Amino acid sequence: MATSTQSGGFSLLRHQAWEDGASMILGLLVVLSPWLSDAAISTTMMTVTGFVGFLIVAMAGLEMVSLRRWEEIIETLCGVWLIASPFVFGYGGALMYWHIAIGALVAMLALFELWQDWDRKLEA
């Protein structure tokens, strides 16, 4: 989380970045999860997994620079997608558990950040 104040035309950011750092690590785990679990999945699933992981990392990075609620909403949706993806694509095993666990952590962390920012005046 970052809040900004104006000082002499410059925007000063105050970081509470443990949540964003954790989200970035979780995003990297999503990208690496097919190799860490030794699962045999299709190239489509590899592409989707890589895209979702990259999106989580990118949104967490953007939150460190400029805090907006839409970034946390996208992270929440990515977490929900990770939970649903084993059922949508029909894969199981260790990768299914990786994606459900990481997806739950990403979604809970993003919802926690939204809750923290509830009373702040941010752009949607």
C-alpha cells in the first residue's frame, strides 16, 4: 500500500509494501508453479498461468508506485481465477493444490488491502 501527499509539486509516497511484496512473490510462484509441481499441462494452460502470474506481479508493482483500488480488484479476480482454473481446464494433482492455495492467498491479500484502504480517498 502506498499513500501519497503533495509537497512542492512532487508526490511523496508512504509505502506499506509488505502486502505488495508478498503479492509479487505469489505472482512469481504462479509463473513457476508448472515447473515446481512437475505437472504435464498444455501450452494453453502454461500461457494462461504465465499471464495470470505476470498480471499479479504487475498489479502489485503498480500498487507500490500509485495506489488505486482497481489494481487490488484485478488481483482479487486473478486469485479467484486461479482457484477456478483447475476446474475450468480439468487438471489435478499437485498443480491443482498449488493454484487453489496461491489463488486463495492472492485473493485474501488483495481483499485485505481493499479493507485497509476503505476510508482513504482513492480513485476507483
